[in-house]
Amino acid sequence: MAIAHTSEIKFKIALDENRVPEEITWNAEDGGIKEAESKAVMLSVWDHKKKDTLRMDLWTKDMPVDEMKQFFHQTLVSMADTFERATDDTKMSATMRDFCDYFAEKLELIKK
């Protein structure tokens, strides 16, 4: 099958003199995103030749800790959802969601 369309997602990271992120903006024109601001980004890329995951985790120095905890929780939940869609492994997806509930409880993101 021939490639019918290509799409780009771009991140722009403004760094201070110590190369610490000050601002993060991103564009995904096919998704209607233009110069959207963000305080954090986690990106994982699968290197199929090395069978290894390459990662980039960035956050601005003014990212509040409480929002970072919420960001991690929501990322873990979305990973469980993606894992289920990609593998159809409902048992392990449920186990991952149980951990997400535990994580949220311990961080007091969800009150008992």
C-alpha cells in the first residue's frame, strides 16, 4: 500500500542558560493544534532494530508538583487503555488499571 499522506507533530522547547525547559509548545496541524502550550511532555519511540524504547521526558521548571502527579496518573491510565487496544489483553489491562487506582489513592488524587 502506498503512502497517501504524511503528518507532522512538532515540539519547540525554549531553554534557559542551563538548558532547562522554560516553555514547551507543540503543533499537530492535522489535529488542529497550533502553538499549543504545555508544561510537560513524555515521548516514547520504539527502536525495532535494537528492540529498545527511546524516551524523552521534559517538563518546565514551573510545572507544579501536584499537576505532575496528575499527569503521571493520567499517562498510566492511558497506557493501560492503549495496551488493551494494542494487545487485546484484558486481564493485564485490568491489572494495570488496578495499579493506577492504587497510585491515585497513595498520591491522594482520589479520596477514599
